[in-house]
Amino acid sequence: MSEMTHDQKVGMGALFKNQVIRTILLSVLFLQIGIWVRNYSILLYVIEKTNENPIAVSLISVAEFAPIFLFSFIGGTFADRWRPKRTMIWCDLLSAVSVFAVLLTLFFGSWKMIFFATLVSSILSQFSQPSGMKLFKQHVPMELVQMGMSMYQTVFALFMILGPVLGTFVYQRFGILASVAVMGVAFICSAAVLLMLPADKEPDAEKPKTTLMEEMKAGFRYVLNSRALSLLGGCFAAAGLAIGLTQPLGVFLITERLGLPKEELQWLMAAFGVGMILGGGITVAISRKVQPQVLLAIGLAASAIGFIGMGLSTVFWLTLTAQFFSGLFMPCIHIGINTMILQNTEESFIGRVNGILNPVFMGAMVITMSAAGWLKTHLSIVYIYETAAILLFIGIIVLVPLMKKTPKVSLEEGV
């Protein structure tokens, strides 16, 4: 990569001149279109077909989230073995193939195969996502990583607002067959965009061959031997427990604390999404000046303050403000986490580290999500939200030893 002055390295102009960042952002745009059309069209279709059967509706979430537990570490291990560009293209193409296979079955009346589209694309994302992280490590200067992650997160935030509208519109206006076709085309467009990525590096011929199991064990040893990654795992667990406690109970803030109809929950979701979009832009501006561990701590502290405000509030505008405040700093959490993983992990371990830490967060979240309903029958929602805030502050305390720490992996790596 050609030499750049310091100002060029950290400027927005340099960010968009980077071919990898531009390509991945465009690919993510198409993927988000496909994913949100998938999520909402399939949800509405299953509700319609089953007369709102809660078991059938819950199976959609199972198909979406179960692969994170079952395939995240396996996918991360293979992502470390395989060439990242090729892996991402094949994952998008296979997702498209699975979608068009579902389209064929719908023509013959077998609607239950619709779950297959969600399951397959969710499994393949466990191979594709760590490959994208690996490309960031290989081709993006460390000075641009945090800003690149900020832009990446802003795309996700934007679709939190636009995604449900887009998915609902496509299904209600054109029906399930057109919705499934849109998913397939979106995945193909993503694969086509990824062809613009730089060619994968040739594998090291001198590297000794190892078995899949040996590489998995090496991944666990790598995380345990890295103080930064181990502490980040502890932070992940605390944050997962906190978010799992509150995620299923938002509707009770509306009905119990505010005395409003449950439909008003949509305004809380909208406030959070708008906050994330604005927060993504702000984080892009400040990210090059703030260490990722500090950024993560700021995000956790803001979410904790937001939880305290939402739990105590009995006024709609105050609850809305607290939710917006949490959303505003949520990009700090995602960007801080991803940047810390990239800064503290060697390229050859990116997939496995990602595959270990993600299930820690999801596992902790599922534990408290499962217990949230039972806790709600025994405790006031105020206590539950304040407990979630305490868990987030514990996550910040876990990060304290890293506050003045420089990344272990050389900043020159990947430049």
C-alpha cells in the first residue's frame, strides 16, 4: 500500500479511497436489503399461513439465532483456513441458491420450506462475517479501521429504521414469491460486488498442516492467553446478560410504567433506531481520536444511564429520550468491540476469536432472556432495568485494566 501522510491516513477522503472499505460497504448494503426483506416477509407470511401460531413464529427466531451457537466457532475456524474473498462470494452465492430453491418449492405449495431460507443464510453468515473482518485486517490501515467500522455500523443502524418498512412494503405490495426473489437477487448483487475486492493472498506454503480440532484448540488457547481478549470476553458476558434482561420487557415499559397501549412500543424502537443513525455519524467523526476500549466504555455507560432512565420514567417523552440516548451511543459499543478484536488479534486467528466471543455474548443474552419472564412475575420492572444497568457498569469495570493499554498486535500489520 502506498505511503500516506498522517492526515491522509485518518481522513474521510482516505477512508472512501480504500477499495476494501468501499466494496464491503456496498456489499453490506445489498445484504441488508436481502436480510430485512427476508426477516419481515417471512414473518408476515408465517403469521398469515398459521393464523398467528406463536410456535411457528418463534421458529423463525430459532432459525435465525441457533446457527450463531452451533456454527459461529466452526465458521470462524474455517474462515481462518480459507481465503476470505472467495469465502464471502461463495457464501452469498449459496445463500442465493438456497433462496431460489425455496422459491421453487413455494410454486409447488410447500410453504414450510420458507424456514430453510432463513436457516441457510444464517449459517452461511457465520462463515462470511469473520472473513470480512479478516479482509479489514489484511487491507485496511489500522488508522482507518475504527472509522471504517463506524461507517459499517451506520449502514446497520440505517436499516434498523428502513429495513422493517422495506420488508413489509415488498411483502404486502408484491407477495411472498416476489419477496423471495428480491432476497435471491440481493445476495447475488452482493457476491458480484465482492468480485471487486483485491485478490486473496496466496497461502503460506511453509505453514505446517494442522487438523480442524487442533486449530479450534489453538483458538481457545489464543483467547485465554490474551489478557485483552479475555477481559473483552468478560465484558461481552456482562453486556449480554444486561441486554437479555431488558430486550423482552420493553412492552411493559409502555403498558405498566406509562399506561399506554402496547402499539406505542413502535415509537421506542424508532427513537432507538434514529439515535443509532445519528450516533453512527458522530462516532465516525470522533473515532480516530478515541481509543476503542474508551469508546466501548462510553457506549456501555450511556446504555446503563438509558436503562436507569427507562426503568424510573413514568413520562412518555422521558422514556423516549432515554431510549434515544441509548441508541445514540450504541455504535460506540459495536465499533469499540470490532476494533479491539482487530487490534488485539493476529490475522490468522481473526475468525476463531470472533467465533468464540460472539457466542459468549449471545449465550449470556439467551440466559437472561429466558429468565426475564419469570423475573418479571416476581420483581418490579424498575428493579430489572436497574439490575441491567449494574451489569453494564460491571462490564465497564472489567475493561478498566485496558484503558491505557496499547494493542498487542503491531499497528503496522495489515497496512
